[in-house]
Amino acid sequence: MDGVRAVLLAGGEGRRMGPLGRGRLKPLVPFGGTSRLIDFSLANTRDSGFREVLLLSQYEERRLMDDLHTVWNRTGPGFRVHFGPYDAAYREATGPLPLALPERTWPGERGTADALIRKAPHVFGPDTSEVMVLHADHVYRFDYGDMIRRHRADGAALTVSYQRIERRWVHLFGMVDFDPAGNLTDFAEKPEQPTSDLVFAAFCVFDAAVLHRYLEHLDGTDWQHDISRDVIPAMLAGGERIRGYEVTGYWEDIGTVERYHRAHRGLLTDPPTLALADLPRTVAPGVPRRRVDHEDGVHRSIVATDLVNEGRVEHSVVYPGVRIGAGARVGDCVLLPGTRVPAGAELSSSIVLEDGSVQPCEPAPAVGGVAP
């Protein structure tokens, strides 16, 4: 991917995730029994042939960088996460992690576009022809190669990914629309009255020079410091050539705990939204996982092979290190690493956190009068 600078926006606090996000960075929220949210974009970037991705973080960034350096940068050559102004400290550390980081001398970023302009020296290098922008809370597997090739062949200033969804959900996303030739004609962030059933899948490829020019023009104006609310609408109004690239596979924006829980249900459907083999293995990678359709004590669930189960697990996703006591029943749940379910407990439609606390979720809708 010569000439393309991949940048990963990971500044979120996860306030809308409730107890699941409390005391935890949103990019590091566990997902799928195997990984964390941020690992999907990182795995996609690596598997698309990139050697490096630039992390743009802010909230508790030392904690996030330490984790990613340990999980991604020290597991083998060929791919690494670049930490911008802090990267030299990690490269030069004599131990597993640097003792100290350079003092932050730039103002805090107020939005996704701010993150790009404040760290412009690390985004816009002399050999950078395109900038690919990714997010840390999207669950999907995707090869970015064809999208980049199409972007270059079209001579586009920007290529945006999009998906077709039910119109009743469009107000939760950025709405897009295109002319018959595939050029973007409309872009509205979370519209009250959607006029299209197409939504921005939130990863995109910019011509680097064009993006830099618009960021410099917007910086210092009365703007919202946001790619979707400022940069893309400005480019559209400026007559730039903006193309669309349809994402036909599974893609999910994990913005709330309800979407988080619903996404786990999708892993257990037939066929699943994502196959178990396609989930990154970054949490306890040495512990095998398997999908169990039916055997003693486990029914249609994803479980780690170290599960100690003296009860019954149904329609659930179970991380490594979990112990379920005698006679306990767990259904439609996500059990995070190391969870202990007491004997005789009955848990339904919940997320069970590492400390044993339970975060209730909406029950699964009944299908033919029977809840799945």
C-alpha cells in the first residue's frame, strides 16, 4: 500500500456503553469472545497489506498505547502501530514499555478532524498520496485494497464507504446518496428525516493534498472539528469528486451497549454475521475457542476451551477463564474474561463483567413466539 497513510481514530471514552465502558477505554471493550473492538480495524489494515497504521488517540492515550504496543508491536515483524509524537519513545525503550513519554505540548483535539490537523506532520508525509481514515469501534472484516485501487482509478478527491440499511435506522448514522454515475450528491450526519437508505460506513480514502487543504481552510473557523460534519460537507460544497464504495459484507458501528449485545447475537445465528475464524485472536490467544451447537451444558454458544461449566449456557458468548457454578443458567449473555457465575444463578440477556457485576440488556425479540 505504497503512498497510503492509514490513520486510526481512537479517542472515544465509551460513555454510552454504561458499566461496560466504565473504567475501560472504549477501543479496548472486549468483543466476540476473542478480541477487543479496536482489533478489527487493526487486523483489516494488516491483512490489507499495510505495514503500519498511525494511532490518533487522546483519552488515556498512554494506557491505550501501552496495550497496543504489547499486543500488536511486540508479536512479530511486518506490521506495527505508530504512535505519532510518542513513537520514538516506544521504539527506543530499553524495557517492554518506555519509562516516560514526551510532554504533550499541543492542545487537546476537539473532534476527528482536529486529530488529523494537530498531528499533521505524522499524517501528511512527503511520500503520502492518500490518507485512509479508520475508526476503533467498528466490527467488520474488509480488504481495503480494491477500494484504494478504485479511488485512484477514479481520480477521486475522496472515496467513502457506504451500506444500505433499513431507512428507520438511518437517523443514527451519516446519510449518503449518489447520482447514477456513483458520485456523492448528499451527505447529512444523523438526519432527522432521512431521504436515503444509504449510510456512511465511516471509513474512507482521501487524496492527501486535498484533505490537507480543507483542514487548513477550516482550522480556526467556527467549525465542529469533525470529518463528517465539516470536512466532507465542505468538499461536497466545493465540487470535489467524491465517489462511493459499497460495503456488502457485515459492518457494525458499536456505539451503544444495545448494539454491542445485538452484534453478539449475530455471531450465533445461522449463518453467523462473522465466522469465528474471522475474529481477531488478541485476548488469551493461546486458548482455543469453538462454537458449540449442542452438547452437555452448552447450546449454540461460542466458548473458550478452558470454560469450567457446572451449569447450562445457551445462546451466549463466553471469554476465557470463565467458571459457571452448579445449577446456574446463562442465556443470551456475554461473559467477559474471568467471570464467575455463582451456583444456582440465573442470568438472561445480560453482559457479565469481570468483577461479576451484571449489566442487563434488552431481551431478544421473540421469533414465532419463542425467544431465541
